[in-house]
Amino acid sequence: MRDFKKYDIWQLSHSFTLEIYKISANFPKEELHGLSSQIRRAATSIPTNISEGCGRSSDKEFNQFLNIAIGSSNEVEYLLILSKDLNYINIEVFESLGKDINQIKSKIYKLKQILNLQ
């Protein structure tokens, strides 16, 4: 069993999720059950799936959860675009979070390569 807290990618995605919670707290109240909730769920899914994958017994299962984390990363990336286009976040926040989510995706891909899990 792997200790998810030791993975740099888990730590980065956890910090990213905390940032998403902060910025989405400023979204309009009518988005509470819409975009705010959806971007939070998608961001939370990234470290959650890494954590769950670490608890699985095989590399194949771990890979499956890393793939889900990548899918959630893509979802967050789109939701950031939507948030920017709706003027819920400014361009600086969008670019900073966009850079972060792309770094997370890149590190997940690299982890899969290191573990030979493509």
C-alpha cells in the first residue's frame, strides 16, 4: 500500500483544491448549487482519486484512479474557462490556476510513466 501523503502530486492537488474553495467562495450565491459546487467537486476529485488509488493493491488499479484524476483535472480546466468567461474570476487568477492545473496534469502523466502505468 502506498502512502498518498508522500506523493508530491497529491500535495499539489490538495493545495490546489484549497485554492479552488477560496476563489469559488466569491462566486455569486445563485451558483452555490451550480458552478461553485461543480468546480469544488471536480477539484476535490483529483487528490481523492490519487488517495484512493494508493490504497489499491495493484498498479493496474492505481493507474485507473490516476486516469480518473486526469479526467477531473480536465474538467476543472474547463470550469476555470467558464468561470473566467462569466467574469467570476479575473484573468490573473485564471492564468495562475490554469498554470497550476496543467502542472498537476503533467505530474500525473509523469507519475504514470515512472510507474510504467501508461
